[in-house]
Amino acid sequence: MTTTALTVKNKTIMEAIEARKTTYVEMLPKGVNVDRFMRSAILVVMRTPKLGECDPASFVTVVTNAAELGLDFTQAKGHAYIVPFGKVATFMPGYRGLIELARRSGDVQDIDAHIVYKNEYESERFQIAYGMKPILVHLPIIVGERGEPIGAYAIARMTDGVMKPLFMNMEELAKVKRSSKASANGPWVDWPEEMMKKTVIRRLCKMLPLSPDMEKAIEFDNEVAGIADAGATPGEGRTNKLADIIGGGPTDDAEFEDVPDSETTEGDLFDKPGDEGGKPRNSQGGE
């Protein structure tokens, strides 16, 4: 796709998102700035050419998914990502987003996740035991060769002081990866360690008290991972129902006057009174 075509299509996507600002205001949790939320999504489109090739209507669904959970696409937060599957933009919660949602249950104080490497395991710097009094000890190698990953773990600290650990070895993680529609490209290729952490956090969260938002996030993630809805096409299922509720946006057939790059800058999009000068604070990307 040419630069001019991408410019027109990006404008289509931005128009579709901006047109539903009122909907996002109603969906977002109290205290979340809707302009900042929309800016985080639009900046992803502007800075990721491959996403500019996706169907603009699918972005409406993605942003609606994020608004429903109160997660934005700011890189520094790592709460949510926009993943392209062919011409379809798809919502994917990040592992930090899952942690944030777990905290909202009121029962979880925090969740940590780490990768364990072969040399740490063989030198007994990593130990885990389940039972009446679970034990998890991990002394990572700070200097020197850590070896290949042998698994990942997550540990939840509950508000009542109880610690709940969970470890998954590489065979278990690989099984989840193979079931994912993004196994050959996308997040499992671009951010493998983040996906390993997210996988073990996801499994641990199913053993914890779940907030309604966490249940929704896992359902959204199932569509990307292909675990619960094997054979489904990303973007179908729950996400399509949301799209139907808010109505479709402009599509590839929508016609827009060609706009030079100089007229589609961040300043033109966001410089509004009371919007901190329209200066975005962060961009989007993987870890």
C-alpha cells in the first residue's frame, strides 16, 4: 500500500474512533480521560504501518473492547495491544493488563511473573513446592549465562496475606503457543517472554476470585489465543457482538479527500484547549 493510500486509510480509522467518543465516555471507568484513551489507540495506528492495512471497522471493535475493560494502549503501561490478523485488527490484553484487572477484584494485592532459566534450575537457584504451605524461591542469575528458558511462574499476593504460586514448564507453554492463532507470527514471535508470562498469569488468574472485567479479558484473549474458540476467526464472537451494539464505522469503501502528511500530524489531531497541549506521553509497542 502506498504512503498516500495509508494516509487516507489512517484518516478513515481516526474518523471512526473519534465518531464514537460519546460511547467510550459511557463505557470507560470513572476517572479515565477519554481523549487520552483515544489518543493511545490512534498513535498505535499512526506508528504501525501494518495496522494501517487493516479494516477500519475492526479498529472500532478493538477500541470498544479496550474501553469496556478500561485498558488503554500506552506502551509504558503494557495493558493492551492491537494485533493485526490479516486485514483484521484484534484486541489483545497484555500481561500487565491482566494484573491490573486482577487487582480490581479487591482480593488480589499484586501478581508477579518471571521466566526461569536452565542454569538457575540446575544450580538450585529456583525451587517450588505446593501443598499446605506453598514455597517458591527464585534467585536469578544477574551476571553470567542463564541458559535457555525452562518455564515461567506467577505468584499472586492476596489481600489476606496468602501467597498463591503457579509454575508452567516449557512443554505446557509450548502447548498453549501451538493452539494460538499468533503462534507463527505476531506476539508469540515478537514478544515471546511477555507471552510466556501472560500465559502463566492467565492460568493462575483462573484459580483466583475473578472480577467481571477479568472474565471479559480472558474471553477476549481466548479469541486471539484460539484456546476456547478453536477454529474461530479473530474478531468474531464476542467482539462482533460489541461492534453490532455500537454500529459499524467507515469501511474501506468510504471516500475521503486525500490529506497531505503535514495535515495529519499529532498536533492537528490532539491540540485542543485543556488537553495538555495535545502532546502524547507515550507510544505503543511490545516490551
